[in-house]
Amino acid sequence: MMDILEVNDLTKKFGDFVAVDHISFTLQEGEIFGFLGPNGAGKSTAIKMLTTILNPTSGEARVCGYDIVRERDAVRRNIGIVFQDPSSDRFLTGRENLRYHAVMYHMPRREIEKRIDEVLELLDLKGRENIPIKDCSAGIQRRFEVARGFMTRPRLLFLDEPTVGLDMQARVRLWSYINKLREEEAITILLTTHYIEEADYLCDRVGIIDHGKIVALDTPQNLKDVAGRETVRVEVANGRGTRFADALREMEWMRDIEHDGKEIRLGVEDGESRIPQILTVASRMGVPVTSVEVVRPSLEDAFLHFTGKTIREEEGNLQDLRKARRRRRR
């Protein structure tokens, strides 16, 4: 399997501000790779360099073997882009937007209508193609943006915050279409997102990006595994959790334990298999257990583990930094 994208020490500075800080990674053919991080972390700036919109300050990258600075025309022939902000002509219909995009990319005229029908079918847009974009719902508009992005059969599709502004139902629907794209078109996808569940659901590998740096890169499951052990939450009645917790602490498989008298949180390996033993101890001690739940580490836990903050906290910090810079310029 070949590398569709190779990135080495890619850096972008705006004055004294480092937006992207020496990032390196590769993207294999057929993979969905995601940059996960808060707004302002450098994700969109990285995309703009990789799609030849911005020149890097230093470092290099190759798309399908072509250098993003010296061979930008060849790079552009091999990529599709769906920007975070809508870029379709709102007064044209969906079909007209797709046709215009194909002509601008010098797609052979005899192939255009056939390809339009293919992408309409793939993204379930048949019957909506003759409606002006401005009269479509936000979810339909976004699907037309994605359809346009791979109209020319790119080898690498960039999706910058593909579901931003959509409600949960529309987001989940678009996720299914993105997966369908990969499966039926054999397309490679690089997306940016600040939605934890989006990265977890879609991506084969995730790069957590914070203040312009990639601080962790692996499969979602491996990142979650690094973040911590499973936790078994046990609720008990009658305030008898203290003695019960003391008894559980003596178990050889116990790693750590917290309790507040009613709820006990047990850090263990393979928590589900420990539930029978936990309930046996409770029964022996006459402690009434009202509920047992296994809580597995999430990608949010992984982000917190690698950055020290949640994505929401990071977004707040970055917004404060941007305001401070604007004040200094006045």
C-alpha cells in the first residue's frame, strides 16, 4: 500500500505566531485520517498548505509524490477539497454547481453528466439536483459540497470540518456517506474536526493537534487505551460503600479505587470479567448493589490525557490568546 501523503516538519508562521509547528505524518491509500483538535489549533492552516493555498514557512509535503510547492498544479489534479465555509453558488442548482466545477477542472464534457448522476446517486441527492442551493436544508447543502469535492475522482479528498453547523441527525447521515465514498470510490480522505465522536466513528487513525503540534497519533482505540484503564462504577444502598470498598481494595487485580460512600469507582483491567467477583464480595458482605456499569476510556479522555485539557477548555484558551494578540496590535 503506497503513501498518498508524506509530510515532514511542515511549519507555518504568521509573524511571531506559529500556527503549524513541525508536523510530520504519512497517509496511506484508502485510509481515513483525522486531525482532532479545537478551533484555532492549526488544523485548517495545515489543510491550506497541503492543498497549495498557503506556502509553508519550512518543511515539505508530497501528495501522490508531488511537492506541494514546486508541483502545485500536479497536486491540484489529484485532490478534492471541501472547505469549512460553504463555497457553492447559492443561486445555482446542485446540478449546475457540479457541472460548473467539472468544467473548471477541465473534465471531458462527454463524462460530465454521467459523473454528476453517479455522485448524485452515491450521496442520495437524486430529486434535489434541480433545486437552488439556497432553498436546500443545511444537510443537503453540505452533501452537495462533498459531492463537488470528489466530482473529478480525486485520489485524496480533504474535508475541513465537514459537519460543522449541522444537527446531530444530519451529521450522522453525512458520516455514513463519507464511509460509503471510501468504500465505493476507493478514495483516501483527510478530515479535520473538533467533534470527538466524529473522529472516533470515521477515522482509521487520528492525530491529536494542539497549539499547532501533533501531540499524539494512532488509531482511536489505541489512543483510548493509552488514556487509562476501564472503570467499573458500582452503586450501593444504605451508605455501606466504605467497608465494601475496603474489601475490594484487597483484591489482587485492583489497580485503583475511589468511593464516596454510595458510588465506588474501580480502575481495573478487563472490567466486564470482574463483575461476578465484585458481586460475590457484595453478596458475602450483605451489601445491596443497586447498579453496576463498565465505563471505557473515550477519545475525550485521550485528548485530556495528551493535552491536559478538554477540547472545550482548549477552544476557550485559544480564543483568549487571539483576543490578546488583537489588543496588542491596536
